[in-house]
Amino acid sequence: MFMASKNISITEEAYKALLNEKQNSESFTQTILRLTQKRGKLTDSFGKWKITEQEEQAIQKELSEGWRAVGERLSVEVP
């Protein structure tokens, strides 16, 4: 069975990262398929994580502090 193929251009950095993920006798195609099937889409996780109220508060605190820091940095860096 003949399978169509496509050529893609990637940076040297991306090539090295993909090569690092590649397993022994695995082709680059197999590596890409394995990695993309394993990770899925972010939206597939929505509603899956049951968090406690304490965890939610900790996340909200971290996010608030992060956004405050970004706002402060932008006020200094952007006239």
C-alpha cells in the first residue's frame, strides 16, 4: 500500500527536540503520531480535574499575583 507523504520544514531546534523524543526503531512519522495522540487537546481535559476549594483558592491567588506582576512590568516597560 502506497502512503502519500508531505515534506515540512522545521528549525534545527525543533529537529533536535523531535530526535530526542524518537524511540529506537521508530520513524519520525511514528514519533509525531505517538506524541500527538498521547497529548490530545487541552479542551479534552476541561471538567476532568476535580479540585478542592483550597486548591481553587491557591490557583486564583497565583493567577492574581502573576497578572499583577505583569501589569507592573508593563507599566514600567511600555510608556
